[in-house]
Amino acid sequence: MTTLTRNDLKELAQTYMLANTPRSLFWGLLQCSAVHKLKSEYNKPELKTYFETITAKARRSEYVMSLAYAVAVALLTKDISMEEGEIDFSRLDWGEQFQDYAYHTSSSVIITDISAFPPQKIETSSTPTSNIVLPYDVNLNNPKKGI
């Protein structure tokens, strides 16, 4: 199913072996090129089937485990709108923590349109001891005005 290269699998396995917490594994795998390939090349049902196939194996090498976690990360970051319990992430030791990271990360992202804010003038100090950048409208000599 996958078009992952030997280097992709090696990168996943190294990330898996070096991770010492669920959080470090989740964020490490999220940076791997293999996870980006999985997310872009496969849809949710294909990834779900692949995840179930991988996690059903009795013998799990570092490569199999790293691939299972990579597919979990791809699933969780590709489609956050999944129903809870739709996929049994508890098949992996850190699967439920991965689910928490994905759901908490997605719910805390705030996108702001910065074009709505007016441009600000900036005044800089040229004295060698001060490298502070202040907005133009700040007046440090008059405490009632300014900050």
C-alpha cells in the first residue's frame, strides 16, 4: 500500500527508538517525511485499514511499531473530525495519548487575520546601550500617556 522508501522507514524507526515520551514521539513523527507522504497519498479509510492491519500483527519490530505510530499520527492530523472510538488507538501503548495530543492541539489553534490590524509606526533608539524597539505612540517622558 505505501510508497515509503527504506530511508523513510529508517527515519521513522530512529524517531521511535529515540522518543522517551508519548509527546516526543508524536511531535517527532509529525516532522517525518513519511507521515507527510501518508497524509497526502492516502485517504482516511485506506489509512484506517492499514493501521488495523499493522496493529493486528503479533510480532512487532521497531519498524512495524514506528510505522503503526506514523499511520496513527497521519490519521489523527489528517482528519480531526473523526468520531471518538472510530479507530481503536489503544492497540498502541501510547495511542490514547496521541489522540489527546491531536484533539487538544486542534482545539487550541486560533487563526487571526492580521490584515485587520492597522500598521504601526516604529521608533528605534540609536543609543549604543539601548536596543529597545518601541511603538511610535509610546511616550516614556509622560507616564500618563504611553504604555
